[in-house]
Amino acid sequence: MQRGVLILDFGSQVSQLIARRLRELGYYSELLPYNTPIEKIREKNPLGIILSGGPSSVYDEDAPKAEVRDLIQIAPLLGICYGMQLLAHVYGGMVEQSDKREYGLNTVEWRTPFKGVPSKQKVWMSHGDVVKVPPPGFEVLAFSESNHPAAMRAPRILAVQFHPEVSHTEAGIEILRHFCKELCHAEPNWSAEDVLDHTFRKIRAQVPDGERILCALSGGVDSTVVGKLLTQALGPERVVCVFVDNGLLRKNEYQEVIEIYRTLGLNVDGVNARKLFLGRLKGVIDPEEKRKIIGHTFIDVFKDEIKKHKGITFLAQGTLYPDVIESISPRGASVTIKSHHNVGGLPKDLKLKLIEPLRELFKDEVRVLGEELKIPKAMLWRHPFPGPGLAIRVIGEASEEALDVLREVDAIFVEELRRADLYVHIWQAFVVLLPVRTVGVQGDGRTYERTVALRAVTSTDGMTADWFAFPTEFLRQVSNRITNEVRSVNRVVYDITSKPPGTIEWE
């Protein structure tokens, strides 16, 4: 069994980022619930244990707790945010609610910084409680702007009040490296090849000989990698891929993508279900209802496809961890942000088992796997596209007329991004069709037409994101093309909201 670092999840929205950063450093890691039995943790024989952040106070009646004094006997501990407060509380320190809550960017000043960490470090914080008095035997290493302990240590223990795992924290990865190298004495031995081999073994162990898989393809990076992974692990005769034209794809996407799938050696069936999806979405405005209708309709389409193929016992999906953490609380007490059509299990009447090989990975990790599988970069580096498609980029009813307008505008935006060589520098870019009409002047006449919002963000994992600062001339060029070429649009705006406080998609 591979030894590595265990992360106990106390409900932070970014707990999986800790595992992501450790993998980036080359250390095998696993994320487990905070209440995992101590016997199971002993069996795994970890090199180190990390206590994640979380939304609770250590004084809450239902606050998540762990047997910290038993854990320290197994391996060195790193407490992050709530994890630091829990350590302080258990070992006799004083934790209290501060009158100066610390959210967002902050600066901590180190007395003795670790290698690679500046003495004045910009960090990302998200907490109300603070460690007022450190426990006996703990040394305070750094203080926040509010003069609260921001880092402390004791034998086999390190704790920080900020989040070293998020990209906003300067040299945060060096904190994690210090813990793994100096406290855990771990050696980096986890690579993309290891992840691929590990995933192959999991797939083959999960799918018994003779059983077949229906793989739902969306045209995006994630499901493409899943289709190729499964096909390479089990063979094309055991993996039936289905690509559905649901009427919610981008311009010319169905024809272009299905040809790519065939060149990848996938056993793929194309299904035209445009009328079915658009019919069920008629008159629907609420975004959650849209997502649920689309999810249920996909299931109905798959039911029909299953009847055409014998021996199918599994349904595969390209679910990623950001989908999971925004939809449900898989380990700790994280808050639901929005539901995803492909998260939450399958209906019982489908009588299939679910396989999600990428469920614990982030987009950039999936792309690395795709490169190992020899998937063309043009496919791997496409911007993320939501499972519900353009339905959640039309604010209001996703009518065929509205979708056609959005397709044309989106095509112009992406074409200009590629022409300006900006597409590869952006995590995700798209257009939102707003339920707003405004007065305009076009051709010496008054118009009363639609408004669209452009959205473009930079990110590394989709958990946090910032808006992309376009050159003014680029925005002018895009706006001119849209209002000149798409007759139904006379106003273009640009979204300058980061995540948080917003999400990347509008719905």
C-alpha cells in the first residue's frame, strides 16, 4: 500500500486543494472524513496527517472533532485554520471569537520563516475565531495583521491560521513542503504516471470481467479523458460511449466533437435528442430546475441507449471534485453552493452502478492524465463547459431562439480570443445572455434588443478564480463584432467578479 499524507476534512470548501498541492509536490495523499475511525487511520500508516479548515467553531455544540492525542501518536500533524484552533483547544490553549474577523488577503509576519517563505507573507484567511493564547509548550512562529497567532509549533506539530493550499497565499506550497519534508520525512514519489496506473487499477478492480460500461460524453475535457481512460483500461468492446446532441451545445460542436472521438478510437454512438431536451425546458426559468430537468433527461436518453447494448452494468461520468464539493458535502460539513446535474448518484430504476474515475481530481490534473493518454492538446485545453450546456448561460428560459443568439455571440468571442492568442491564457471564457433589453441606435434607427455579458477568468483549479484583464482594444473589437453581426444584440457588458464572492458560471 502506498504511504503518504492523510487529510482529515472538517468541512472546508477547499480541503481537496490540500491534496491537490501535495500531489503537485509529488507526495501521495488521501482525503478522509474528520470522523474516520482511528483504527482505519492506523491501518493506512500515514507519514503525516493534516487537519483541514472548516466553517465551525470549536465551541459549537455539533463542532466536528477528532482524537488529536491519538493521531499524534500515529504521525506528525499539521493544523490549518479550524485545524489550528482544534489543536489549540485540545492542548489547553484559549480560542475565542475575535472582534476583528479575518477574511481574504492578509499579511503575516514571521519571526523565523521557513525556507522559501518571505518574512512578511501575503496569505489567504477565512476565520472568525482566533487562538488568543497558545497551548503550553507551543511556540508562536508568526502573527497576523491583527496581532493574532498565525502559526505555531510543538514537537511533531505545525499549525497555521491561514490557508497555504490556496493560490492566493504567497509561497503557501512551501509551508506544505516544509511539513512533508522536515516533519514527516516524506520523499516525493507520486507522478502523473503513478496517478494513471493507480486509476487503471481502480477501474479494473471496480468493473468485473464480462461487464460493460455506458460512458456519457459531453464534448468536454473531463468526459473525453474518462472515455479514453476506460477504453484503454478495458477495451472498446466493453466501453460504449454516447454523445448526446441536446440542443444546448455550442456552434457546430456536435459534428466537430464526434469526429474527434472517432479518431481517438472510442466506440461512440451519436444521439439526436434536441427536441426532447428543449421541449422539457420550455417555460423553465429557475436555474436549479433547469439543471435537474437536464440531468433527468440525460438519464432517460441513457435508458434508451442501454436497451440497444447487452451486458451494460455501469454508467461512467466525467465528474470532477469541484462539481462534488459545490453540490454535496462528501466528507465534512461544507455548504452546498449549487447542484450539478451529474452529482448525487443514479436513480434506482436505472439499475446501473456508477463509475467516476476523475471524481477526486481537478481540471489541471485531468489534463495531465489526458496528455499521458495521448489526447490531442486542442481537445485537452478547451475551456471547461458545463454539463447543462448553454441552458445555464441563458438567464431565463432557454428557448431555441435565445440559444441560437447565444451560440452566435459565443462563437465570435472565442474566435477573437484565439485570433488575439488569449484563449490559452484564460481558464474559462464564455457569454451569458441576459433577460434584459436595452435601447440602442443602429443604422440611424432606434433598437430595443438583447444584452450579453462576457465572462473570462483565470484559475488553476476552478475553486477560486479572478477576472481576466483584457486590453481595452480587444473588448472594443469584440463588442463591435457582436453588435454588428448579431442582429438581436445591441449591448455588451463585461463581468469583473472574482470567485469568491461569485461563481464562475452565472447559474
